[in-house]
Amino acid sequence: MFRNVIMAAQIAVVSLFCTTALAEDAVTADPGHYTVEFENDKVRIIRVKYGPGEKSVMHTHGPNAWVVVDGGEMRMTLPDGSSGVEELEAGAIGWSDHDDHLPENLSDSSVEVVLVELKN
């Protein structure tokens, strides 16, 4: 019986790590905030919109460039549970190699970003 308890605990731990390590694609995980505006074999362009106080779910992005359309204060929570607050300014641009996070709009106004995800 003790052996069954140990085995169940091991399965639970492995399942937990697999769930956090394999975050779902942003558009699939949260279609209410992520909309594909254009896609071909080279890129996928996604419009991201968060209303005041709105929060997403844990999701992933591949390599991407981004442009902030409407800025605001966002909390980004990482798969390990750590988080940080970022001030996104309208017109800011940037790059990310790969990103797993859970965003939350802390602002009283909407935040909008355009992502250009690169494909292999």
C-alpha cells in the first residue's frame, strides 16, 4: 500500500511539471485576448487586447517582435510563480526569443500590443 502512495505522488509531481512546462499557444489558450490578424508560412501577426483589470491564463509565444499600440501597467507571472510589473509605453517595440507567462492588466485603461511571431 505504501508503494501505491509513493507511485501516486510521483505521478502527481510529473504531471505538475509537464503541465507548467508545456504552456499552450496564446491564441488557443486565450482567444478572448489574442486574435490572429494575418498568417502565412513565415509569420503570424497577433493583436493582443486587455481591458482594464483583465487577466489571461498561462500561455506561450514563440520568437516574436512586438509593438505597443496602447500602453499600460502589466503584471507578468512566470511558470515558476514569480512575477514582475512592467510599464508598457505606446510606441515601444521589442523582441522575445520565447516567452511563457500569464499577463494581467493593472491599468484603468485598455492595453493593446501587436505581436509578429516568426515561424521556422
